[in-house]
Amino acid sequence: MKKPDIVKRIARRSGVSTGEAADRMDGAVREILANLRRRKAAPFPGLGKFTRDSEGGVAFERQREQS
């Protein structure tokens, strides 16, 4: 899925314009990147979290499903 597809879906589900949805998505990405630069985990609610690995790369840890 590409950014325009995600933005359209966000706009449709939240009842905002595509411009507002794009701004919200960009803000979320900026926040994730800022956390990673500070070596903090960046949560992605309902899915997991982004973290820095030992070599400085980015890793994604999936949220475990609760049974």
C-alpha cells in the first residue's frame, strides 16, 4: 500500500479531508523518527513498536496477540 492509499483510507474513516489526513500521517511518521533518533521505542498502537537494533538499524517488534 502506498501513501496516497493510506491517506485516502484515513480521510474516509475519520471524516477529514485528504490534506488533513496526510498531515496527520506525516506527524505520526515524524514522531516515530524523532523517538528512534533519541534511541527510544516508537509504539505503533495495535501493531507493535519500532526500536533501534544493536547496529543502529530499525527493527519492528510485533505486539503479541492476547488470548
